[in-house]
Amino acid sequence: MVGHQGSAPCIPVWKTGVFLSTLMPGEMELIVVVGCFKRRNNPDMTIPAELLQRLAVAKSVTVLTGAGISAESGVPTFRDAQTGLWAKFSPEELATPRAFRRDPRLVWEWYEWRRKLVVDAMPNPAHLALAEIERLFQRFHLITQNVDGLHQRAGSRNIIELHGNITRTKCSEEGTIVSSWKDTGDVPPKCPACGGLLRPDVVWFEEPMPEEEMQLAMTASTHCDVFFSIGTSTVVYPAAALPSEALRSGAMVVEINPQPTPFTPQAHFALAGAAGVVLPKLVRVISASRRF
């Protein structure tokens, strides 16, 4: 069930439409559209009653967030971050172990610039709403592909960081987190324990995903009642597989995104809009229903 762009006439964002769309000869698909992907942030969007009913009895909720939710705080996406002095570089030239070995100063300085963008950003209404949602359910897991730490700053606690955190630093030799070091003028600075070069605690291209975090994310995705995919393109694997794993495990899967994604046709509901608009409304509706 899905909100398709182009598969049928787009309906007003505040209504839910049900219609049939021909896929192959003799095959029909039931499509449920919640929202219209041509209209991004209509505040009159109605939260589907079936979703509210499931949330009313849900004990476990899992959320996957991507770059879209951080973009609403002004944090440029990974590829959009190439501006100014960095416009001549592609991310693949800077975010790899090979790039760090070739020119560690260049890579460190790029990440220092990106860190400043993150420090200057503030959690937006979507981040704050997710922190509130966490308090409403017995079990809640927030899986994020973002490295900016905005979920933590918003108050979320049970966070699984798939790609690390740009605000942390680790030793490139030992892999241990380093919170402080002596300023010797070296760029990058050196590990106070072993003298190895320090690097951001993020997952680079050509590096494996952290096994523990991936296992936690998979368990959270396959053991939840409701799964939200928010602000993610669902094209970067293995994280992109998590919504499908949740679906196969029996969860109600909800996508929140301004534009359709490759996963949209599989979602039970696709809520078309910015997370900072949809999530606060969802919190208000859930909170109101629990007062009665």
C-alpha cells in the first residue's frame, strides 16, 4: 500500500484515497495514499485512523532516520556539503581510509568544517517530537544514519548510530574514543595513548558497518509493532533493508518523506511531508487520545 507519484491522480494531502492501479496484465494493486507528493507541508494532513489504532496498542516502536530530518535543521546532506573551498572535492575523495592515509590534514580539516556546521545547527521539531514519542512507549529504538548528534541534543536516549558520530574523535590506530588531547599544533592531532593520528568517529566508504550497531538495528526492526522510516531515501544499504525487514516481521511500516522513495510502494502508509510538520502533529494526536 503506497502513495505513488504518477501511478494515479494525486489527491489532496488532507484526504486518504483508495483506488486500483494496473501493474501487469491481470494483476491489480490496492493503493492507499496518505498525502500528495506534490504538496510538501500541508498542516491539515490527517493521521490515518488505522495507524492511530495500532499505536494505541503498540508496546514497541522503532524509527529509522536519514539525512532528510537533519536537513530540516540546516545540516547539508553528505553530498550537498561540498560548497566553497570544498566544492572541488567529491565526498568519496575525502571520506575514505585511503584519503586519510594520503592526506590526513585535508580530511581532518574537512571534517572540522563539517563539525562546525553541526555545532551551529539546532534540533528541529521533528527531533523534539521523536524524543517525546520515546516517552510514550514501553520499548523504543531510534536507528539513525545521521552523524550529527542532533537526536541526543533533542533528548532521545535509546539511539543506535549506524554511521558513527562526527562530534566524537577516535584513534585511527587503536579505534578507541579519545575525548581530549594535548594541543601540539599537529593536524590531525595525535592520540595521547599511542601517538597515532586522530580521526572522526564515523564510518567511511570502504569501511565495514559496525557489527554491534547493525545487529541491534536488525533486532529492533524485526521485533517492533510499528516501524517509521523518516527522511531517508532507502537507497543506502544495509540500512535501506531495515524497513523491509520490519515489514516481513509483521510490523506496520510508515514512511514520512516529502518525496516518494523506492520503499514507498511497500509501506502501509506514506505520509507526504516534512518530518518537522508530520511528527509534531502525530505527537499531539497520540497524546490527546491517551487522555481519554
